[in-house]
Amino acid sequence: MSKTGSFAIELYCSKCGKTYALNEIHQLCECGAPLLVRYDLESAKAVLSADTFRNRPANLWRYKELLPVADDENIVSLGEGMTPILPLSKLGRKIGLPDLYMKDEGVIPTGTFKARGASVGVSRAKELGVKKLAMPTNGNAGAAWSIYSARAGIKAEIIMPEDAPKITRNECAAAGAELYLVRGLISDCGKIVAKHVKENGLYDASTLKEPYRIEGKKTMGLEIAEQFDWKLPDAIFYPTGGGVGIIGIYKALRELKELGIIEGKLPKLISVQAKGCAPIVRAFEKRKEASEFFEDSQTIAFGINVPKALGDFIVLKALYETGGTAVSVSDEEIIEAVKELAANEGTFVCPEGAANFAAAEKLVKSGFLKETDRVVLLNTGAGIKYPDTLTAEVPYLEKMV
Amino acid sequence: MSKTGSFAIELYCSKCGKTYALNEIHQLCECGAPLLVRYDLESAKAVLSADTFRNRPANLWRYKELLPVADDENIVSLGEGMTPILPLSKLGRKIGLPDLYMKDEGVIPTGTFKARGASVGVSRAKELGVKKLAMPTNGNAGAAWSIYSARAGIKAEIIMPEDAPKITRNECAAAGAELYLVRGLISDCGKIVAKHVKENGLYDASTLKEPYRIEGKKTMGLEIAEQFDWKLPDAIFYPTGGGVGIIGIYKALRELKELGIIEGKLPKLISVQAKGCAPIVRAFEKRKEASEFFEDSQTIAFGINVPKALGDFIVLKALYETGGTAVSVSDEEIIEAVKELAANEGTFVCPEGAANFAAAEKLVKSGFLKETDRVVLLNTGAGIKYPDTLTAEVPYLEKMV
């Protein structure tokens, strides 16, 4: 069995610090907080440099020393990662941010960034001998975990709100997952999953209830660093629901810094939420350490309709420690941004991704960002997964005889 | 203006051989056949080797010396290309082809391989000063050309059958294209486009009516060669509608051979069609040089519902000269293949892509392929663009109190 060379050594609690062995199944810490993977960065430093990664295949497994999978044969991959970074020159100039970029996570298996967490999460589940997993989802994560589980030969039970994007149902069903709908929110689905996990001894793949999905999301941060030739941008915008991506990016950048591969100040991390579901924004404005459940949440950006995230305190820490901020935008602003991005830059993005652009415009106006800033917007998914965001009235032409 | 180093020197007719200047707009040859791009491969040979491409960014512009764009600033890119090649180990073993792979063109901007032709085609249109283009489409090509035209600042008029995938309407509309629907087939749309082109002096971006789309498709062949370390597989399966992809792959492999970058026999090229629209298969069975219009064509694999392709004679030549073949599969076999691929390999593909797998199974049974063959199936698009291929009956669970 060929070894990946992973420097992962143990799990540790993001809140109380308690450690757990890596070669056993662990979900949350006894204290109820998420577990994270610790790497032996001291040893890794002696081996890894920017050059290590340069000539490897263009997928996230190029960073396998900084991922938690021990054996190559457990890697479950569909070629995910190294998504493009696109200059948004026209719109950037228009809003006063000429050095504006989008990292486009629509160009990835399943069409959303959820593929990263699923690839690494399912790989580790396979390595740990998991036979069946369960998770609640707003659609895209469930689709990705179904697809990767199918490739791994693991059974997946997926529970999603009936309002989740329809296409994600098809993906789960095609992949042979056991799929259920609920008339409610992802938090309602989560309660049912918790019950099933307990009753049937399943592996709980809920957001942050297993420690490996975040390691997959981490690779977005590693890639941003490498794609800008290890010179970091000034700010990274991230549409925040469960917040795993922003936690992952923050973890990636800190690890790279400890390895000496990057230097200087970290980018300002900026959480973008919908006005109809903005628990992190509310908490940030009051400088709270954690968020409160956002009652009656509603937004067309379904992927960030998460009224209370388990990892909220880590997200907020990332914002505070990088000098970032949290911004909310309206559904109208989101739809307008979807259109502006497609018509001007040819980037047809999901509502969550478009929210970033609306938020960036606000932060230029407010003076938080300045014209010389290099700014990266993280688009989390392809617009084609959201057929109902826009409606087109299309005229007919008659056939010629 | 920084130069790409392109070795393109002229256009030539695929039928009569007449040549045309590269720096002018040309559509079809005077004789009515498609024009192709000729490169100065003699000069290129002195400069290019496999090593030339090794360390370049993972998109199709890594092959810019073998593409027709002269100036870097005319490149219109969304990061397309270097799509993953995935082993299909489980299903390969099951059907008696253990060395089976899929090149997954779902992992590309707009979710289909049409992005390649659009990126190169629109880039050249920009370089030639085109202000407005027009094209008929079965949906995905129109979406891709709309998106890339938006990025380039070119106006696009797109005409598609009303049965084309709904999501492609949204893509065109979001990108600001002038979109029309027709109650008919792509051939009916083509007639209207021809009229508009003539009346309004538009650039005709119809399949093979401009010479550059095929150069974009060519990069699939270049990538397959590079991704297998310049040792070619034994067969490549390609779902054939207009056939530009197979023509492009054939052109790519012949150019690489002339450059001395690859050696030996070319892979058998295999055209896959739906039983309900199989003009190439009919022509191939009778060893004809060209196909006949396939009356009352119908298939769920909408992208290959092309009753008569302008480049049919080039497709057939590619099949004959590589010792390939043409196979048709039923819609039922296609749907079954979509399910098998998703449930076993985690690859959720479009019906056109799935048709390849059904065809491969047939060609193993018939003895055309042998167990030791290395075979590549080209999946032309993501399953998520086809929400109606599969229907899922999903049970509900009650909310917990």
C-alpha cells in the first residue's frame, strides 16, 4: 500500500483542546465542539516547500501531505480542485476594485465546492472502515457526498428540505443514496439525522460533526496561495452558511505560514450572508464570540440559509483575527449581481457566489476596501444548478418552409 | 501586445483544398465545405516538444502554439480544459474492459465540452473584430457561446429548439444574448440563422461554418495524449451529433504525430449515436463517404439529435482511417448507463456521455474490443444540466418536535 506522506498526527477540539487518536472514528468532542486535524508541521517544514507541489496533477490531492488520508488507495477522487481564478476586470474597474478576481468553484465535479469536502471526507470515511454514513443537507453537500460515497462503495443516507434545489435530488438518487425530504429547514433535517445516527450506529457526516470535510475545504486556501504564486491577496470574500469553507481557508493559511511557505499578514476574511439569514453578521456587529439562532430565516441563496452554525465561533474568530468583517446583502442585490456577473464577465454563478460581488461593492463604498486591494471572491457553485434564480421570457420565431 | 507564438498560417478547405488568408473573416469554402486551420508544423517541430507544455496552467491555452489566436490579449478564457481522466475500474471490470477511463467534460465552465469551442471560437472572433455573431444550437453550444461572447464584449444571437434543455435558456439570457426559440429541430433553427446572417451581415458561428470552434475541440485530443503521458489509448468513444469533437480529436492526433510528439498507431475513433438519430452509423454500415438526412429523428440525448451534419464526411473519414466504427444505442440503454455510471463510479453524466458506456459494452460483446484494450469514453457534459433524464420518487419524513 503506497503511503501519501500525510503529516496528520491527531485530532484536537476546537474549543477545549482535548486530543483524540487519528486512527479511530471520532465525531464531536465530549464538550460538544468540532474536532480539527493537527499536523506535525515541524517535521513537515523540513520536507515541504512551495516547489513540492509545483508539478503535480491539477487537483486538490496535490497537497496530500497536508491532508488527513494515510494511504493512496483510500483516495476517492473525481478530479476535483485547482479551480480557475478569473480576473473580473470589467466589473472590478466599475466598482473601484481593478484587482478583483473570482475563484470559480463551479468548475468541479457536482458543480459546487461541496465536492472538496466530500472527496476528503469520504476518503477518510473509507480509510476508517465506514460502511454507512448519514447527513442533513441544503442539497449540494448531500449530492456531493452521495456521489463520492457511490465511488467509494459506502452507503449514504441523505435528508434534505423539500425546497432544496431539485437537481440535487436527482444526483442523490442516481448515486443510489437513501434520500428523504422534510418540510422544514436543514436544522429540522439535522435533528432526524442525529436520531438515526444514534439508533442505527451510522457515521455522522453532518457539517463539522466529522473532522475531515473541513480539510477538503482547506484546499481552497492552499490553492489561492499557490495560484497567486504564494503572495496572498488582501481580502477573500466567502458566502457563509455553515462556514466550513472560511474555517478551512483560515486553517490552510495558518498552516502555510507555520510551514514558512507564505509570509506576512493574512488576507482579511469576509463573511457574506443574506439579509434574510445573517446570524454571523449580527454576532459580528455586536463583537460576540458566537451567534444566535436566526428565527424565520429566508433567502433565495439556499446554500447559506443556515440559522445557526455549529462552527460559528470559529468563523467569528477568523474574521476578528484577520481584521475581516461580515456583511449582509438582500435577495434583490443577489439577483442583480447574478445578472451583472453573467452579462459582463461571462461568469454564470450561484446566488451564494453572486452575494460576494454585491458585498464587495458595499465595502468599497463604505471605505473598508481600497482601490489598490487585491480581492478574491469565492464563487461556491455553478449557476446551472439553480435554474429558478432567473426567469427568461423568450420570444418564438416561426419555422421557415 | 504579447504574442501567443501560434504556428497557424492559413485556412484550407476540408474538401477541395482551396486556401484562404488567416487574417480575414471566412466562413465556408466557396465549394460549401468547412474550412480548417493549417499550422506550420515543420517550423513548430523545431520549437515544440512534450516538455513545452508540462509546467503550464491547467487549461487548454497551454497548447497556444497549436491554436489559432495570435495575440494573448484576445484570449477569452474562463479557465476551461485539462478536465479529469477518471478510471472506471468497477464497471470496466464488469464489462470486460479493466483499462477503461472517462474523460469528464462536465468539469468545465458551462458544464459541457462546448466551452472549448466557444473559448477558442470567440477568442478568434474577437481577434478578427467581430461585433455580433449568430448560431443555431441544441442548447449547450448556444449557452457556451453566449457566456464567452459576454466576456469578450461581443453580441450573440442564439436560436434553439423549444425542447432544448431549459437551463441553457437561462444561461443565454443571463449572459445578455438575443435568444429565440423555434418549434422544430436544430436544422430548422439553422435555416433562420442563415437568413439573418445574410440579411444583417452577422458572423455565422454555426457548427463548422467558422473554422475555429474545431480548434477548441481539438484540445480534447491534445489533453488525452498528454494525460496518458503521450502514449495513446487503443480506442476513444465519442457521442456524435455535429461531430466537431471527433474531427477535432483526429486533427489533434495527426498534428501531434507530424510534430513527432506521439508515435505509432492512432486510437480507433468510435462514433456513438442514438438509435433514433443515427445518420453516421447508417452511412458507416454501408461504407458511404457521407451521410443522408435522418428523417423524424428523436432521442433523449438531445445534444446528438443532429439529422445531418455538415462535417459528416470528415467524421466518416476519421472512423475509416483509424480502424474505428460507429454504433447506435437505444434511449433505454442510455438511461440505464446513466444510472450504472452514477451508482458505481460516482460519475453523474449527461445522456450523450452515458451512450458511450452502453456502446462500449456492445463492442466488447461483439469482439471489436479486447480485454487488454485501453479505452477512453468522452463524457461531453455534466448530468446536472439534464434534470429530466431521471425521475426520483423521494419519500418524506416528518419534522421532529
